[in-house]
Amino acid sequence: MLGYELELAVRSFRRNKALTLLMVLAVALGIGAAMTTLTVYTILAADPLPGRSQNVYIVHLDPQELVDYVPGEEPQDQLTRYDAEALLREHRADRQAMMTGGWVAIQPEHAQVAPFRAEARYTSGDFFAMFGTPFVSGSGWSAADDEARARVAVISQSLARKLFGGADAVGRTARIAGADFRIVGVMGPWRPVPHFYDLYYGKYADAENVFLPFSTSRDLKLERDGTLNCWGTQRSKDLTSLDASCVWIQYWVELGSAEKVAAYKRYLDDYSAAQKSAGRYERPPNTRLYSVMDYLRVQSVVPEDVRLQVWLAFGFLGVCLLNTVGLLLAKCLRRSPEIGVRRALGASRRRIFVQFLVEAGVIGLAGGALGLVVTLLGLWGVRHNGEAFAPIVSLDWTMLGTNFAIALLASLAAGLLPAWRACEVTPALQLKSQ
């Protein structure tokens, strides 16, 4: 029967080409606007660490002086070097990683390749296992390498190709920042969106190409990049030294259960209280332990104007659907004699209802196809608007399916009232009027 209903729908569209085109255009414009903004929002609000984010937390302490202190306010989301190294040394979490970003100069072994600079991440060995980074070959370094201040490195696959061509880079030596580093691992493609583990590096930045032990980076005084917030009178000229009152290090931990989260939070409170008793902290304990997604919400990573645009776009889709309802009702009114004849020949109300819903569904699918073109044009415009997230905006298979699902469901919803009105047509009145 569905084939027969589709055949009747096609005949109806041919008889009312202008009206059909208007309905398809209305659905297409609404779907295009809604899907463009929804695609952008979905990308920006996605979980950057799927399957792991619920167990990974960022640590916040409050080591600042009492000046401008407001009880209960959000503390600093970065740590001093002293605190980060103390937490790492005590190892109270399943895994933990301290880190900061930087830049390093790389001297290729081949003279035909000129020296260049690359983005770097100075971190500790648990970084790779905690964040589940993919490896093409090798692995990350160990905690023993951190303690030994070993000159080891993990590099990206693209950098490995640039330095060593197609050869396996693991075990080879790279000249980085004027020192020789042994390559222990080559990472595969990895770009968490957003760049959650260091938002100051760039919310939608690419992952770094070079990863080095934090301890080694300080021994070599490698160039760092990112925010550095200091207070009080600094006794050290080096604001990244162990005794400097400056926060500039991100500290992440992995905790596998709610009990471990609670225990680690108590540990942070006790640590802060001990630091206050020792005179390092002036403020009372004010710690936070945010999971990845909670941290992104606290930091308002998804711009509010993007959220607003989604609501406005779906409101526009609603207006388009109201216009479609009006056009379908007008079409139903014009077809009242035809409906009366079909009813008189034995068609049930159910068949008439289904017939009009099928027509609405076909209009929705056609509108979804045209709306897909509008969406692609909209996303092209987004990619050229200069926003930081513009390069990562694209339509994947999930959003492609969502495009047609929304178009179909929206058109079926718009067709309910016209379909109900159509099945309420009285055959006798229509036949008598004819």
C-alpha cells in the first residue's frame, strides 16, 4: 500500500507544482538554518575524551594572598610549580600529569631540511595513558624517566615523517632545543576538541608535535608558552622556579571511582590546610576537582552566542513549519472533492490520514535534501568567518542522518493537522456539491 500512497503523492505534487515547491523551500530553509547552527554547537560541545572524561579531573588550589579574597569564589585553575611537583611526588591518584605548553627549535639530521620551531608539551609520563593518546609505534616514557630527568621525547607522526621520512623513529635521536633526545614513541593522529587539557594554549588548537618530560624542560630552561599569574613580591627572577608565587601549570588526575574522587578531594583540602599552617597559603582551603565536561562548562568553552543561535535557528524552523502547515491546509481544502470521492468509493479515514502524512513525509525528505545543500553552504560560511573554531567545522555522517531525521519528523508533525482535517471531510457533502 505504501507504493500506492507514494504514487498518489507524486500525482498530487505534479498537479500543484508551485505549492509543492513553496513547501519544500520552507522546509529546506528551516532545516538548513537549524542544522548549520546545530552542527557547530555539537562540535564545540562534544566530549573531547569520550569514554574517559568521567574519570579525568583537573585540580584547582587557591595559593594566592588574601588581597581581594572573596570566600567561596572560584580558585585558580592552574598550580604553582611547587604544588604541582608536591602532588605528583605524593601520587595519590590512579594517574596524574602536570604540564605546560611551549616551543622548541628542531634541528633535522638532513641538511636539506632547514631548522624549524614546533609546538611542545612539557608533561609527566602518565599523560599518554590517562588521555588515551594513540601510538603508531613505541609508547610514552615512564615515571622513572621523569625522576631521572631523562632526555626522551614523544613526537607526532607528521613530525616523524618530516624528520625521518618513512623510517621508524622510535630509538632514533632528534636534536631538540640544542640537545639530543631519544624518541621513545610516535603518536598517531590525535586532536581533542576542544583542547581541554590546556585551554590557555588555544581552545581549538591542534595537539602539540613534541612531548618532553617536564623535569627535563626545566633543566634545559626550554621556552614556555601560556598564561602566568603571579602575586606578592617575587624573590626569584625566574618566575617559573620552584619558589616563585606564580600559577602556570595544569594538573590533571585520573580517579576510577566516586570513592576515590571523594578521598582525593579530602586530600586536597588537607594539603591546602597544611600549606596554610606552614605559612605558604594565606587563604583557607578552597579546592576544586572538576571532571573534563564540568570544567568545560565552568570555563564557558561553548560561546553563549552559539547557544543563542541554535535556539533562534530552531525558532526559525518552527516558523517555516507553520507556513508549511498553512500550505498543506490550503492544499487539503482544494482537494476536498477528491477526498470525498475516495471516501465514497470505500477509502477509510485511516487511509486518507496516512495518504496526507505520506505526502508530508515526502515533502520533508525533499526539503531535507535541499536543506542539506543550505547546510553545507552555511558551514562553508562558518569556516570562512575567522573564528578560532572555524577550521574544525564539518558535517559528519551522524549529522547527515540527523539532517534527514529532523526534516522527516518536522514535516510529519506539520502534516498531522492537515491530515486530520482531510480525514474529517464528509463524502456526502462533497458529492452533493459536485
